[in-house]
Amino acid sequence: MLWWYNLISWFAVPMALPWLAYRALRGRLPGLGQRLGLLPRSLPPLRQPVVWLHAVSLGEVTAAAAFIEVARSRMPQMQWVMTSSTRTGWEAARRILPPEAVLFPPIDWSWVCRRFLRRLRPKLLLVLETELWPNLFREAKRFGIPLIVVNGRISDKAYPRYHATRWLWRRVLALPDMMFAQSASDADRFQALGAPAAKVRVAGNLKFVLRPNPSPIVEILQRVISDAGAQPVIVAGSTMPGEEKYLFDAYQRLLPEFPRLLMMVAPRHPERFASVAGEARAGGLPLQLRSEWREDSTLQSPGIFLLDSVGELGSAYELATIAFVGGTLVPTGGHNILEAAYFSKPIVIGPSMNNFREIAAEFLRDAGIGSIPDGNNIRVGSIIQVPDADEMVVALRFLLRNPAAARRLGEAAQAILNQKTSGLHFILEEIERQFASRKTWAQEPAGLVRKTLGAATTSLFHAITQARVALYHRGLLSRKRLGAKVISLGNLSFGGTGKTPLAIWLASRLQEAGLRVSILTRGYRRRSRQAVQILAPGTDPEQARDAGDEAQLYLRHLLTPVGIAASRYEAGRLLEAQFAVDVHLLDDGFQHLALARDLDLVLIDAGNPWGARDGLPHLLRESPSALQRAHAIVLTRCESAEVPQLNALRTSLEQFNPNALFFSSRTRLVAFCEPTQNITVSVGEMRARRPVTFCGLGHPENFFTMLERAGITVAGSETFSDHHRYSLQGVAWLEKLASRQGADCLLTTEKDLMNLPPDARFRLPLFWAVTETVVEEEDRFLCWIWTQLGLPADRLSAVVSPSQQRSGPSARQPVRSL
């Protein structure tokens, strides 16, 4: 019944937006733009695989820290993005991941979730604990994104509400691919609400795996505590309203016996820092604030040290003689005791631990009463649980008087913590399984209307193109033939298959054989008004800026004439009139049927064979059946796919043309070049730098993936539309982005270099990636071309070995391991 949920949500939008804006203006709702799906431009380059982990608040973020650390070491290819709903959680997450990879989550409105997913495009969504958002879950599954609930739990307080609305949660809980519950009772509750039993598994509490974040204040305080002779130290963490008065009272009652006593108090919520400080001052207690602490400050002992900071409590437990965990003396459900257990500290809690009942039960297993003299109903297990504030004083006094007993208690707590990390193995195995089963980027789903219109548009478009092909095939539309041989390089998708690099490679090989080659191109997005533009061999690329970036690239790499026109026949005719030409290379010519050709080579990107991208997820220039016109199919960028995938793709393509030969190529990163001083930097040297990358390509993810595969870590990135022409303002913005991200250089592609303003001046070094096209079985490929075109056999020996000339191309060879 999600439509009820969405109906209510839509009625709430007009009222909710002003309220959200009001809260944001008051500083109570940070990141409103991100919550509405407007992600920042500083978001790091989103290469595959992207893992989105949502942790609602500080406690969940703390639990996620160690999990991310372990997962990243086991699966280093992952790129992590974390969201947290609270400011404290968000700030803590920025100490775990790069700050630009930490966001606020989307509001659970379907259109907002779609916008968020469309921009983030994760390959996996991990949700911690009880963050059950109906629209987010549904949209993630519609995008084809695996969804895993980790550390799942439903508290005693929340379960009645969920059970009363189980008609809604039954459908929501059927959506995750797997749910890892903290305990058997949590698993039973999820199943009672409608989660399929096969998808629910008990994996323990992820918070057992925590690693407190190191804090520089701890090392400083260890030294000054020792210098001041402040002993013992009681650390009271995550305290809630009403608890500080009990703690301050306990401090005063213990002080006569322990005159150098130091009590560190860390309120759970930052907005209470000032009120707790005021309460301590009102009681006449000596008080120091962490926010006012400096390295040369002197510690007051005895006294109260208020830890009015975020993210330092976990490591501060290392300073404790005894740890008291707050939220337990007042009925708020308690807080996490594991950070103190990690440091082998004796732990005291109050009676309220509903939110962490399973953890408390583990540490209080076989607990007895009566172990503490003068104690009344004090439970002693691996931790101590007191019934009220008076008994807390009794327990604290006993531990301070008996250091050996306190040490044994801390060691017992740490031993239990070490036993409870086995569940992490199951979670990591499931993540690896989900990754192995999904090899492509998540794609935005189409709604019913959009799907219907998209299918109709695609069918109509393909029908028109097929009718056009039929008219040429039957001679109703005429093809014109040039005097020289014509090799067409084209594709089915809208750009991004590597036609220009392969054309440069092929032209170079033909020229090495002594053949006279020209390039015919349309000149996409050129600014010249000439109907036909002829560029002579050796033309300075800078003098051909109005011809477009592709023509400039040809001039940079080849000593060939380039003809540019909508009518490639007219361009070719003029080229033949001015230059001697043996072979024309027709760039992007598969659909340019007006010009007759001798060979049709169709390029397919092995990593993205159907050219899916934002805006045109399934639309091709022609239907795959058009491959029957191809003489050969070249799989490009084969380094981006595994051998089984390549063979499966080849088998799929053979259904459309079983007679076509198959060849494969890959792109190799060679070095990086600084254009103004012509300085070359090796790939190894670039790994030591911190670049901001930018590009305007048909498929920019190929560029980012290549850099990632080379081990280059980028500080940030920006993408633009294909063939984007940069302005001076755009260049200034890129430099501002680099400065904001702490980058030491800018990095782009050679194609984008052609589109930068000629008068652009960069304060930071600018490098472009030098790549080369490597054709597998190069000799076989060239021998086949020679045979098909009937080119002079004596020229072939310049580029092909004699043995390969005799063997010739085979009809079918498996894809080689790359």
C-alpha cells in the first residue's frame, strides 16, 4: 500500500517545504539542498563500483567506521559515499571518508530519491539499523541497485508502532536483497513485519567491530594528567538530560576519599554543552572545557573536564580508570558500551539499556548480585549494572578501591568484544556476491508513461532508419563512389566508442605501408561556416580550431589531409582533386549511406556495448540488426571487461551477423603531458600527485576508470557534455574547484585540451593523459584489410610479418586474455 504513503507525502509537500526551509535558515536542518537531491559539484568522480552507506546518526556512523575500514582493505576497488541525517553524524563521517564523499540523505519523496540516485548511481546501497524508507527502498530496486540492511534492529519502543502499520512494512521489507539482524529476536521481528525468512540472517551487532577514531587530545591529556597527578579518572560518556546532576553528586561524594579525582563528562547532544557547563558552575565545581583547551593549558585536578566536542569520546575512554556510559540512569534506552570495552576499561551502567539490550545481555550473562560489599541489587558480569544513582556511587567506590578487580572486569569486557566480530564475515561475503552478480552501472528506471513513450519513440526512430537503409539498398536513393578506397569506422551508439583513436592508429599503419591516406569527417560541432573545409597535411592544429576537436586531433597525430563536410562525397572529391589519395578513412560513417564504401568497421565499447548513459539509456542510432551490414566488428576498450564477458558479448553480437570478423583493442595509459612546456610525467609520478580531473566525453566514466586502474587518486572531478567548449569563466571555476579540493594539478584528456580557450592561463600545472590504442592480433587485422581492399601486396610487408601474410585472417578466434 505504498500509494497511501505517497499520497500522504504529496499532500504534505506544500506544508513541508516552508517548514524545512525555516529549519534550514535557523541552522537546525543542515544540507537541505542535498536532502532535496541537489548534490554538490564537488562530489568526487563516481567511478564503479560506488557503495552508498546510510547511517542515520553518530552511533551508526561510529559503528560503520570499523566496518568501512575492514571492507576497504578487503575490497579496495570500492568507492564509498556515506550519508547521515544528523549534523553530528555527518561531521563524524567526514573523519572517516573524504569530506566531499559525505552527504545528507534524501528526503523520502520518490522524486527526490530518484534525483539522488540518478546523480550518485551507486552499485550497492547499505542501510544501517532501522532506516526503513519506503520510497528509497523502492527506487533503489527500480534502479536495479542491490539493497542490504546491515546491523538491523527494531527496539522495544519502536516495535509496537511498526507492528501496528505492518500492512505498509510488509512490502517495504520484501525489497532488500538481504537483511542482517543484530539478534535472533530482531530477526523474528523483521519476519513478523513481513520480511521473507530466506532474506533474514543473524550476523551479530556491527558495533562490536568498532575502532575508536584516534584523537590528538588524548595523547596531550595523557601527558598533562600524569603531570598533574590527576588520578583516578572517571569518563562519563553520552550523558543525557538529568544524569549530570547524579554524576556531579557522585563526584562530590567520592572527592574526600580520592582528592585528585578527575571526572570527564561528554554530553550526547552538542546543543546541551552550554547547559551542562552552567550546571557545573552553578554547583561550584571546578570546570574546564575541551573547546577552550590549548596545548599549553594546565589541567585542574580535582575537577570536571567537559568534553564539549564531537567525535572524541571514543578515544577519550582510553584515559579512564572507570567508564560510565550515559543514557542509562534516566529512561532513554542507553548508549553504546563497546568503545570503553575496546580499551579494556571497567564499565558501569544504569538500569536503562533498552536500545542496546542484546549487547547488555551479552556483557551481563551469568551476572550475579552481592559481589560488591554494601551494594544493593548491583549486577556484576563483565560490566556492572546499578539500579540507581546511589548504587552507582557504591560501585564506583568499590572499583576505585580495588584496582585488581577493576582490571579483571575490563579484561572480561574486552574478551567478549573480541568474540563478537564473526558476523562481519557473512556481511562481506554477501557484498562480494552482490558485486559479482552485477557488472554494469545502475540505470535509471523508466516509469510507465516514460517507458511507453520511450519504446514508441525508439521503435519509430528505428523504423525510419531501417526504411532509409532499404531505400539505399534498392537503389531508390543513390550512393556516390570516390576514386580511392573507402574504409568506414562507425558505431551504433551515440559516441564514446573510441572511433578517433582507432582511426589514428589505422591511418598510421596504412601510412607506414606507404599508402596515401585522407580523413573524411563531418566535423561535429565545428564553427566554420564553409560547406566543405579542406585541411592540408601539416596544418597547425591551433589554426584549425574552427574545424572541431576531432579534426585537430587528426592534425596533431597524422600527416594527412582532412576533409570536413556534411557531404563526405564532396569533401572526398575535393581531396582527390588536390592530393593523391589511396585510402579514405570515413570517420563516423556507418550511417552516412550516401557515400559508397569498401569496408564497414563497426566499433562496440566492450564495457558499455549499447552506449547507455543519462538521457539516452537505451536509444541507439540503429537497431542491433544493422550489424548485418558490417564487414567486421571491433570491440574497443576490452580492458574494461573480463574475458568471459567479452566472449558472451561476442556471442550476442554474432546473432546479428554470424559472418562478420571480430577484432579487439584496448586503450593503454602511457604518460601525462604538460602542454605549455611539453613536460612529460610518468604514471608512477602522477600517483604521487593530487589532481582534479575534468573531461567532456561521450562516456566520461571510461576516463575516470582508466585513472583509477592506474592507481591515480584524484582530489575531485567535473564532467561536461561531449565536445564541450570551455570558456575562460569555466577555466576559472575549475581552478577554484582544484583550490577547494587541495589539488596540486589539473588533469584532462587530449580531446578536452583542444577545446580549452587558446588564451587560458592556469595557475596550477595542467596535464593531459597520453594514451595509445593497442589492437590485439594487429597483423591479422591488417592482413584482412589488405585482402578485402586488394591493396598492393608488396606494401603489406612493411607492417605485417611474412608468416602472418601467408596464414591470413581466421574466421573465428576466441577473445584473448587482456
